[in-house]
Amino acid sequence: MIKLKLSTIPDDKPVKLTVELPAAVFQDLRSYAEAIGRETGQVGPEPARLIMPMIQRFMATDRAFGKMRKGASRQISAASDGAVRSG
């Protein structure tokens, strides 16, 4: 197997998702946006703009998810380190 200098190239193109939220969740997003507005003294963001940073923050602070990702990257690294080079 050939070992290339580049492995996967991250796809940084945004992906558009359409989600359906319960009305109560949307109302909470709206309330959160209003709270941000009060805290900053500015108009709060659109509720939809809160979803991406909330998901990022959630995943970044989820310890079990972080451990799982580190374990998966170690397995991938170990597999590629053990790859046989042909040439």
C-alpha cells in the first residue's frame, strides 16, 4: 500500500441542513437570542444563528465525545503507521 503525504482533506464547505424543531425549542432559542441582546445592549441574533455555535459548544464540552474522538484518531493513526509501503 502506498503511503501518501496527504490523507483526507477536510471539506470546509458549509453544509445546509433543514431541521424541524418543536415550538418550545424554537421559543427557547428566541428567548436565548433576546437574552444575548439584553446582555450586549444590542439587538439579539436571529434564533437560527444560535444553532451552530450551540452545537459546537456542546460537542466541544462533551467529555465522553472527546474521549471517543481521541480514541478513534489514535486507532486511525496506529493503522496508518502500520501500513506497509510499496514502492
